[in-house]
Amino acid sequence: MWLVASSFGSCSAQSTGKGPQAEVREPAVAGQFYPGSAAALKLAMQSYVSDAVAPRTGRPIALVSPHAGYIYSGQIAADAFKQCEGQRYSTVVILGTNHTTPDMRKVAVYPGAGFRTPLGVATVDSSLVDALLKESPDCALEAGPHAREHSVEVQIPFIQAVLPDAKIVPLVVGTQDLGILTRFGKVLGKVLSGREALVVASSDLSHYPAYDDAVRADKRTLEAVAAMDPEGFVSATDALMRSNIAGLGTCACGSAPIIVAMSAAKALGATRGIVVSYANSGDVAIGDSSRVVGYGAVVFTTGAGGADTSVLNRPPSTSSNAQFSHEDKLAMLAFARKSIQRFVESDTVPLARNVDARLLQPRGCFVTLKKHGELRGCIGHMTADTPLYKLVGTMALHAAFNDSRFEQLRAAELAEIEIEISVLTLPKPVASARDIVVGRDGVILTKGSRTAVFLPQVATEQGWDRDEMLDHLCVKAGLSPGEWKQGAAFQTFQAEVFGESDH
């Protein structure tokens, strides 16, 4: 849904505060990777930070944060920056991934005065830039690699939201040489020593395996990241790339920034890596589970040595026949509304997580929207192949924006909409229409290439008997009334139906 170069100059310790060096970089991916208006971006930041994982440790020295479009990775990025809430940092060093300048072999330091986002200008810490250029032969002032690079830019709104007083040092890491990366990390740590500084490594994880393969591969990668051992990290990701995982193009598209952050954090006294959260693009309501990108939030800090990867232990699945509590139903209804509201207001969606295992069981469902009692949208998915909680969000978005019978839902209508959810049992074939019980059964009619479905409550709401219902189902399938009497096949299913007006 979101989409996401020049020659490299010589190293110079020239000041960043005068002449053409004082330019402010304008946004390159606002309106693509993240909301383009200040109002929408502010709402997105508030929502993501509010939903973020609470701080799990003391003062972070470095973070790993993803850099995909916010609609996919924004919540995991917010989880990373939330770990810094309540702490004071004067400067945030952003280690970006090199997506745009293939011939670059050094670390490109942005030479201008700041980066602009819809939330304002994040000012470059010119004194720290000068100190870094003086100490490290591996970096150089160069604006070109920053011009279209999204991996640095997408971190800045989170800095502006969580650490609004901090300046920034934007870097694009252009080499994969382990020796250079660890050396530069140590120099970065030396330069930052005694300063109130945070290091942020911008990196996504696996590209583009299927969902289950991504979960396994990303778990191994994150374990290696949390171990804070650059050589071990390289060995682990190399082994994964040799393991013939279908579709796996990379384990971490920011491996170089991660290695620099490891080395810098260790030079600054970090002894512990903590995985704060994990998800992939298949976990969000608009995500495709057949081809995903992984995202992890990691913090490097002091304290008892060793890695903490406990969040990667996912809860066991439950039976597809598990019953739903009153609280489960409220949670699903709230998530459906939140998904619609977040999308219409800020082009983002909430992440489906932190729910009871009952809501992670694969079930089919329909989401129905009504306005003043009249249908305003209804779309569902019959097959039990998706975790229910995520599917509720997906179907809510489809009902609001992709039901071809209606115009897309407008923000002004939200307060007038009532949401109803129908959680389905698995469809079963029946021998004939005589086996269909009106009010109990939902019906799938198939004749030739034509098919249509009614939920169990439709016939009752409309006052139809069985024959009338089947006539209307024929019309919905593009057939003539009565064609169900010969050559049609039927499947029935039941539904647990609940709506906002019931609670």
C-alpha cells in the first residue's frame, strides 16, 4: 500500500553551519511512507506511542527500529522509541541503510542544518558532526546519499514525538565491511562518550518469505542482534541465507547500521540486548501473509549481561471451537472500529496483538456496518485461514472502504455507524435446500461459476422464508429467481453474531 546516489565526496571537517551546508532537507517520502499532513502525522504518532510497549529497562544506549511504511512497521518503531520515554537525550544519531547510492563505501554524514517533516525541522547537531568527522576517516560530508533515502527520514517523526528537544546526526552507512563497521562504531562510541546521546540503527528484517518462515528466520536474527556480537550476527544471518528459505532476499536490510550500533553501544557500556517487540507485515490488517517483511524493536542497555528474547515466544494456539467471552467480543468490536478510525484519520492501522489466544484462532468472519439501521457495508472471509483478531480488522476496513455497493466511508460518518461482527463456523455441504433452517443457517449457493452467500441473520431481518431467501440469493449470484431449484449446490454454516448495540 505504501511504496517506498550521486558520487561520494572526500572526507572533510568543514563546518555544517554556513553557506550551502546550512540547507534543510525537505521530506522525500512524506505522504508515501508516513502521513503527509501535520494533523494526520500527529494523530498517527499519538496513536502509535499510546499503544506502544511500556519501557522494559533503564536508560537505552541504542535502539534498532524498522523503517518501512508506518502502516506496516510504525507500531514496532514506536515500541522502540517508547523505551526512551522520560529520559533526556540531547542528540540522536540515526544510522540509515543505503538504499540509493550503490557505489558508496563510507558513512555519509548529512551536511545540512536539519531534516524537515510535517511536524517541523529536526536540527542537526553540527558540533557532534564536526567531532565525528575529525575522529573518523570512515565518514564524509555528503548530501547525495540522503536525498532520497527513507531509512533515516522515517525515524525522525518518532524522535520529534518522543524526544522533541533532541538534535539529530543523520548518517547513511554505505559499506558492508565488518572491520570498517566495527571500527566506526567504536569511534562513534568514543565521540558520544559523556554526551546525552542515543544511537538508532534503522533496519527491517526478512524480505520476502511467507509468514511462518519469516517468524522463524526473524527469531534467529533477533536472537543474534540481542547477543550484541557482530561476528555472531554475521554468521547467523549468513547461515539463514544459505538455508534455502523460499523468498528470503535478506535477513536484515540494515545489517550494517545494526553492527555499527552494536559496536558503539558496547563502547558506551552496553551489556544487554533486549528484544522489545516483533511483528511482520502479515500481522497488520492490510498485510499479505504469503510475502512479508519482518520488523523488530531492540534496545541495547546496561545491566545484567546477556540477551532477553522472551517476547519472541508466541502463545500457543487454541481450538477453533473455543467460545468467546463478553470481553472477547468487546475487544473485537473495539478493534474493528479502531481500524476504521485510524485509517480514515491518519492512513495507519493498529497492530493486532496483545489479545487472548482465543482471538488468535483461525476463523472466518463478516463485518457489517449499519447507518441508522440501514446497511452501509458488509464484507467477510469464509475460510478459516487467518487469525480471527487480525481478520476482524481486515474485514472492517473492506466493509468501510471496499464494498462496491457503497461509497467509501467518510470520517464524518463514523459516529453514525454501528458495527456488527459475525464469527463463522466452517461451512458444510447439505444434500438439498430442505436441510436449510432459516434463522439458524447461513447459506452459500453455488451454480456453475456463480456463487453468493447470506449470513444467518439476513433472512430473519428481511422477513423471508426459505424459498424467498434462496430466490434473493440467486439474484445476488447473478442468477434468476428460482434457479436454485435445479443444479445448485448448498453449504450451510452458523455464526456467532454480536454488535455494538448489544454491549
